[in-house]
Amino acid sequence: MSALADAVIGGADGDELARTEVPREFVAGHIRVEDVDMFAGMADKDVRKSLRVGPVPMPELAPDEVLVAVMASSINYNTVWSAIFEPLPTFDFLRRYGREGGFASQHDRPFHVLGSDAAGVVVRTGAGVRQWKAGDHVVVSCTHVDDQEPATHWDGMLGGEQRIWGFETNFGGLAHFTIVRASQVLPKPPHLTWEEAAVNLLCAGTSYRMLVSEHGARIKQGDVVLIWGAAGGLGAYAVQLVKNGGGIPVGVVSSEEKAEAVRRLGCDVVVNREEIGIGGPEPDPGQSIEAGKRLGRIIRREVGEDPHVAFDYIGRATFATSVFIVRRGGTVVTCGSSTGYQHHYDNRYLWMNVKRIIGSHSANYQEAAECNRLFRQGRLKPVISAVYPLAELGEATRLVQTNGHTGKVGVLCLAPEPGLGVTDPELRAAIGSQELNPMREMEG
């Protein structure tokens, strides 16, 4: 452990942090370029074999960047993709970014530090950073943009150089230190612990853009919203956003245990996917329509009408059903395809019923800030279900890889134990620890 890490853990103020030397290397969860072909021909690409935790060199800080001592992070599915080197090795992203030259070139290394969530303490700021200083408690948005691209100023997700930090850039959050652009940093919700604050922004921000933002479905009071994978990281935040906005969340889950978890979040209708017969990753189009009819009957029985919106990040296995089931003029909003990218659906149900499909990706800085504001107000709650130390990164990622989790899986980086980092105990007490951790209660 470095002197700077010790100072952060010891609660040093900003002046002391600014005086303490930045280490030349730090501990990080990473993959290595020499391992890219290690899973060739294997059916089970076990991420525990490719993920490493050990020292990597400290990068130089660019003028628009912030060095954050990471107290906690989380596992997202992009960590799984990185660790199995699919759909393509992330070293391809790093090489492409490195070709820009300047500070970008240091991202092209034979290692890739992963992680697209973090909560921690600012310990250094670049010469061009104005709004952050050493000692600030922050969370990090994963959207890494080029502010010199015109499109970025319309919507950060439209810039051609938009990247996901820790996936398409190096030096991500699953480490003792991370570098991020100042335009990724937001104030940490003070009533949350480090691990509670660390698991939110990637998934919650993505769900916010999909459902609430003007770039997404723009849900309103009374909207019936079908949420596939409602117990997952994205889905569990979607349930809260729909409920908070006066809508009616209808969640689809894979087990009764997960059904109970989403009921705790306020899901009005919960459907076990076995009830509707959703097939494997390559469903027959006719089967998808029949599954949609079964699901539609359940939803109409429970709420009296068809969904306005389908929230779909599952992809191939569910997309045809999503297009079929939303009402005339309804919307399917999609941000991913965990069961496959090639979607086959009957287009008649789209065009003849004037439905819409909206593609959505991550969240721009304003959307992330609005989402983070809801956490700071206590209106959104973390959906953390398990916490691992950084030394057990492989086990934490394997849990997500095998879908053995609910909600989000947290990772302690510099935080020596769970439960630290709360600076507003009054708000925490007013909300209640049990209310803040509905999925931890299930695991406990």
C-alpha cells in the first residue's frame, strides 16, 4: 500500500492528500494482451483464469483529468466481455484510442485495467480542472467524451469519440486508483457507503436515459412498462424509475427468489419467464409471438391494458416478443443484447401499428447528473446484493458471468471493509438502512 493510499484510508484532508506523493505503480484488476487466445476452443470461458490483480504503472494525468483513489467499484457485464475477449479483445479499443497520440497513447498498453464504476476520493487534478479538488468525495460516470467534438455539445452520446471508460479506455475503476476526465465526475451521495455509491451510475444512468430522458421513451404517469430482466442491474433501476415516475412496472424474472427481490423494489406485476415459455437464445419467430400472447394475457389480467413501453437489453431471445407486445403506438427501447445481437421479428407488428424502436447507450453527463441527483435525494436506492474484496475480483466477475447474482455486485478497492464513507448519517437514518438495501436483505 502506498503512502497516498494510506492517507486516503486514514481520512486525510485535501491539503495533506495534495502534499502526499503519487505512487509510481498501484494495484489493479486487469487482463493481459498475451492471454487473448487463452479460451480458443473452450466452451466455458471462465473469467477467473484471465483476470489478474496486481501492480501496474501509474499513468500521467492529462490537463482535463482527475486522479481518484478508488474506495469501491462494481462488476458490470462489460468486465465479463473484457475478460473473455469477446465479442473482440478490448486491446483493439486501446490501440485505436492510442493512435490519437498525446495523453491517449498511454492507454495502449499490454495490460487493460477494467471497471466502469467507482466511488472514491479525488487526490489530484489536472491543470485544466476547475470544479474538483483533492479531498472531494465523488462517483464516476462511465461516459468518456471528447469535448472538442461539436456533436458532444448536442448530446455526449453522439460524438464519434465517445467511449466507455474502463472498457474502451484503460485505467478503469477496479483498482486502487483510476484516471477519469473531469466531465465524468459527480458528487458522491453522502448518505451512502462507498460500496453502495459505487454500484449505481453505469446501470442507473443507462436506465435513466432509456426511460426518462428526452432521448429515450420519456415515460409518464400511468405508463405500463414491461421490464425484461427486472432483477438485473439495469432492470432493478428501471423498476424504481418507472415506479417513481408514476408508472406501472411489469417485471420479468427467472426465479421466485428474484421475483421477491423486485417486489421489494415496488414492482407492481412480476412474471416468471417460465410462465410465458420464452425460448433459448435463438427463438422461433412463431414461438416469440405465442410467448407474447401469453405474456399479454397476464399483463391485461393484472393491469387491464397492454404495455406502453418495453425495456429490453436481453436482445435476440426477447426482442420479437417486445415488438409484438407493446400497444399500438408503443415503444421498444433497447441498450444491449446479452443473448445475441441479431434480432429477428415480424415487422408487420411494428409498421402497421406505428410502433417505435429506440436505440440507447449509456448516458450523457447531464443525464448522469440528474440520475445521481435522485440518489442524493434518496429517491433511488442501490441494488447491491453482494460485496467482494478486490483480491477476489475473479470470483465476483464469475458470479455475474454465470448470472448467479441479483442487482449489482460491489467490489471493495481501498475501502478496508463494508459500511464506510457515510458523511450524512441523518439522511441515512431517515431513509433507513433496510430501505437502502432491499437486495442485501435477500442475500443476508
